[in-house]
Amino acid sequence: TDADAAVQSAQRAFASGAWSGLRPAERERILLRLADLLEAHAEELAQLETLNQGKSIQLARAIEVGGSIEFVRYMAGWATKITGETMEVSIPAPPGARFTAFTRREPIGVAVGIVPWNFPLMIAVWKLVPALAAGCSVVLKPASETPLTALRLAELVQQAGVPPGVVNVVTGPGASVGQALAGHPLVGKVSFTGSTEVGKTVGHAALDNMTRLGLELGGKNPMLVLADADIERAAEGALLGAFLNQGQVCAAASRLYVHRSKFQALTEALAEAIAGMRLGPGLDLNARVNPLVSQRQQQAVCRLLERSRAQGARA
């Protein structure tokens, strides 16, 4: 019911032309105002994200908030730079006729953004602002674990001057709310970031209506350490790749393939560095390892450790 209400709200706002009908320069100006508001509330948003997700406040400040502000300013400029093409076409009849064809890019209507829990603010902005720059209306569905910054973002969107109904946020589980949004007949585009398993169900739901679809799914990313590697630099890279945001990154270095000649040295370097990592809450500036997003995720990691030990790994 909530998902349907949000889509209906977005569709009414789109059809009214209150946003889609604005001159591109007016949309750009409002989005630049949103960037200024994000900057003015930067510390509040960073602390909210750390409480929301558990990540280091330093990561929240630099990436979640700092990166989002830069991205909004960049995408705001695209509002005035969306162009089509004109083409001379070679239709042979009637004899001697010359034809010109042109394309025009128009907003597709209601865009749905389904946001994961690892970078909740930044990825919400990635999905929201390009759609707004193009003149679409938007429904955001944050992850159940991390709704706080999406809700605060929606308040700042209103303050920036985006008309009512253009941006909508629906909280709740993906299995019900996300599915209802992905399969809604009034939705023109679904953008999903999350696990492959859930992405498949979202894709099937969208396919029934031939809804445009973008899926960024999970992976299992290898880091290669070759025979000529500098061990100190390789260890630094592996630590950054594996431990950034507690490894809760779609591009995390979750597997290391190491040349035999470097295996012992790299293992020792990593073990020494990891032993010195301080654990603590996200607001602790000296902590290198912070909480995982939820108890469910913590238990999943513990199960992986147990399985690894059962298969002969040494922890």
C-alpha cells in the first residue's frame, strides 16, 4: 500500500509538470541549492550515517557526504546538457527527396531507486540526482537497516525547492516493498544495487512490465599479488581493499591470489598489520575496525569463519 501510494504520488507530480516542465536551468539551480544544503549539514549527515550504518565517521565525512556533495554539483550541470541528435537519412523514395530525422531525450516518468545498506547516503544520491536532472520524479527505497540518511535527504530536497511529490521515500523490507515498486506498472525505470539473489527477483518483477532496468549486483573480487610485487605496498592495498567499511563494499578485495614466492612474506605482513588494528565504534577516530551493519550480517560472517575452520583454515 505504501509503495503504491509513493508511485502514485510521483506519477501525479510528473504529470503535473511541476518538475518535468521546468526549464533545465531551473532544475540545475535547485539541484545546486541541494548541494549547498548538503554541505551546510555535512557534519550532521556524517554523524547520522555513522549511527545509521556503523561505519567510521572519517569515511562518512569524506566519502558519504563529501563525495555526495561533489556528485550533486556535477550532475546538476547535466540538466542543461541533455541533447539529442539530427541525422541525414537515406530513404530512397520518392526520387530526389532529402529527409532529416532527429532524436529528443525526454524524462521517462517515475524512476525507482532501491538502495543498499553499505553506502546508504551516497548511493541514494547516485540514484536520485541524475533522475532529477533529467526531469523524472523518484521513489527511493532505502535498505531496512539504514533508512535514516535517505529520510533526512528527502527533507533537504524539499528545502532546496523540489516540488512536493517529486521525491518520495518508502521504508520497509525488500521482499514486499521493493518487489511492489519493481513490479509497479507506472514505474518507468528501476535502479537496484544489492545482492545477486535479490537482484534476480527485482529483474523478474520489472520484466513483466518491460520496465527499464539497471542492476549493480554483488561480486567476489580477486586481488592478484605477482612475483615482482612490493610486499609493503601490496599489504597496504590488500588491507584497504579488504577492510574499507569493514569489507562491506561491492568491490571489496575478498580473495587474494598470491605468487608462491611472496606468500609467506605477505601473510606475515598482513597478520602483523591486522593484529594492530583497533576495534571500536564508528565515532572513535582511532578505531580501524568498526561494527558491521547488523547482527544478521555479523552472524553471517561468523558462519563463514566457522565453515573456514571446518575446512582446515587457521584463524
